Amino acid sequence: MSNPENSSDAYVTLARKTIETYIGEGYKIPVPEGLPEEMLNRRAGAFVSIHKNGNLRGCIGTILSTTDCVAEEIIQNAISASTKDPRFPAITKSELPDLDISVDVLSEPEDIDSPDQLDVKRYGVIVTKGFRRGLLLPDLEGVDTVEEQIAISKMKAGIGDEEEVSLQRFEVIRHH
């Protein structure tokens, strides 16, 4: 990667511009000119997280790429995080100045055999049981153990505490 500071700024700047344009002006921006190469040439899953006054206000993402490049993934997920997260009402114009936005770009998930292969600070987790799947990003405030990480992921997927699941882990590059 090139200079991480500039890259970080570009990822978050793109997410913010997407949200401000979509909420403020009602349209989806095209992929802008002048983005770092890795945003245009790489395909990866990405999560856009929005906080207001320290509280989660929206978070939507994709585990694997669903678009042609990371920049498109960020645009799509920024709109979804700001308007379609079922846990929150859509963000309004008046909230735009108060939002803190971060973007997590995911590595390819890898199958693991045991929770011993997880580390809540380094790895996110994906739990799967049949068609139900839950994901939790790594290094989240208030999630201090692998057991908590797995339990929250199961709850998000509607999987019972006692049900056996298959586990995958992934790493993220967090931009904020």
C-alpha cells in the first residue's frame, strides 16, 4: 500500500462524500477521479461504520466483494449504513456534521478449527450454521474475549448459544 495516512483519508473521505451527497442531495455519486490505485484495482469486502457522539449510528458491509472495486464497495455500503441499517432510522441532513465514519477493508476469510485461533483485537469472526451467518469486526470497544465475540456473532445470526457453528476469521485494515 502507499502512504497509509493518505489512503486512510481517501477511504473515509469517499464514505463521507457518499453519505453527504446521498442524504443531502438525493443521488449516488460515481467513483471519483484521483483515488489511490488500491481502491480501484482491488476487490474486497468492506464495512462502513457510522458513529454519532460515540454511539453506533449505522454499520453495513460485505464479507466478500460484490462490486468491481473497493471504491464501489465503499459507496454501496456507505449508502446502506446511513439509510438501511435496520437497527436505526435513516440518517438525516441535520446529523451530517456530527458523524464519525470509519471504513474496514476485509481480508479473505479463512476457515479455522477452534476459537483458540481467534484474537479479538486482531481477527474478526464469522459464525455459520446452515444458512445463518453472523459477523463481528475485530477490535471493538466492549468486546474483550473470544467468547463474547462468538456469542455476539451468533446472536446477530439468530443462532442459539449451544448450537455448534463453523468458524472463519479475517483481518481488517481500519481507516478512520
